[in-house]
Amino acid sequence: MLSDATGDGEPLVSIGVPTHDRAATLARALDSALAQTHTELEVVISDNASLDGTEVLCRAAAARDPRVRYLRHEHDVGPTSNFNTLFAACRGEYVMMLADDDWLDPGYVSACLAELRANPAMALVAGWTRYERDGAFVYDGTVHDHDQADPADRVRAYLATVEDNGVFYGLMPRAVLERVRPKANVLGNDWLHVARVACQGQIRTLPEVRIHRELGGTSADVASILSAFGRSSWQARAPQLVIASELLRDIAWRHPVYESLGHVRRLLLGLTGATLSIRWRDLAWHLLTPGVAALARRPRGRPVWALYERLTRALGAGRRPA
């Protein structure tokens, strides 16, 4: 069995890779994990009952490299349970997740680990997220630097600035992960997860190393996410409000990581954090779009839609429904 540290004092790092029917991109993710300059690592794959060539690919990778450990669910347990399987299975002193269609710069783990070991107040360190589609750059992710001394201030700062949430794929001490798991099977569960981390310590983004994220897949839109979670499709009408309500419950009374704040501070943080998490412009567009689309379907309704699309492009929000 692997230990938490090697003989020369270098800590074991676990990279967890949840996967489901992604053999076409999984090899790239695994290659980038195994090519890390920090070599004392294990790559743990949790296969959610894939029916393509994923199992063959993973067993071959495990046969080639003893650092690869392959776990398989015989029946589809959903993406959230698959993440929770990895949270429990990773044995490293430090842990991170890697999506099966993403990939890392070779120095990603080394840079994040050095920052964590140099600053004991740090709970999560991530590289700067670069979003791509079919090999082409699309946009850079949000930079998170939250070094406030007060845990409630860190949580508020995170929720006020989170957008794409690539920081979820950063490195953290396993002790931090133990206090935030399990991942909840709700819309916005990655926001809940990182908020719980922020309650424990500081968060930092390192611009010098990158995690590359492929746009699309399960997280392409809210409807796809809700379908994967087995949640009601009505939540796609106002996802901002759904996420805010989940944050309120998680912070104010549901998750034990916030107990140290006391009842009153928890409630106040839940209320303010939930409010800060709402992107009001996006919420208005989610609520407005169905009505505008209905008008556009009527005779002579196209000018209404054309005006809507011009406003959308000007504000940088919204997307025409299929």
C-alpha cells in the first residue's frame, strides 16, 4: 500500500479522475497527470460504468504504470457519487481532481504543492484555468485570491467572484477535503464544495501554471447538469435562485464545516453568501428568455428576437434556447 509520504520526504499527491464514456479524451488527461514533474503521486480513476473503450484504456494504463489505480462501478451511480468515491479512495497527503476531458501543465502539481507547503494558512491552490474548444483558446477563467483572515469574509469573497469555478480542480491537503466531503448532489455543488474549503483556509490562483478545460460535455448547459444529477428540469428556469437556496441551507445549518462560526454568524453568512452568489443580470435573462422566444415565434415576431439578441450580445449574457 502507498504511504502518505516517500522516503525522501516528498508527500504523496493523489489526482482523482472521474470518468464516464470519455475514452476519446481520457488518455490526454491521464498522460498529463502522469507527466507531472512531481512524480510522487497516484492517479486514481473512478469509472462510472462506462460502455465505450474506457475500461480497456484504464486497465492498460494501470498495467503500464503502478501509480495508476483503477476503480469501476458496474452500474451508473451518477457523477456526484463518482466524485465521492474518489474523495474516499485518494490516499495522498494532498489531493486534487481532474476532469476526464481536461489536462494539466507539467508543473501544475509542483507549483501548487510548493505554495501549500510554504503557507500553512492556505487550504486550496489552483493554476489559472484556460478554456478551450477543439484546440482553440476561448477564454481565461476567474482568478481567485482570497487571503482574508476571517473565514466568513473568505466565503463571501469567493461567492461574490465565482463564475466558471475552475478553482475546484486545485490542490488541497487531504485533511481539508475530509472536512468538506461529501459532495452534494445538487445544482451548484462545486460552489458549495469550494465555499466549504474557503471556510477552512485561504485560496490562491497561480498564473504561471495552467489547467486546460475543454468546453462542452456534461457541464455544457444547466439542462445537461440537471439531467446528470437526476434533478427536476424546472430548476433550469432559475438556476441562480436554486444555487443560492442550496448555499443558504448548506452554510446556515446543513454542513458541519461552518459550526465553528456559531448559529448567528452561520445564518448571516448563509443569507449574505446566497445573495452575493446571484448574478442578477443572468437571472433576469433566464427568466426573460422564454417569453421573448414565444413572441419571436408569432407572425412578425422576429424583430423582437433580433432586438433581444442585440441586447444579449451587448451585455455579454444569455443564450438563445434551442
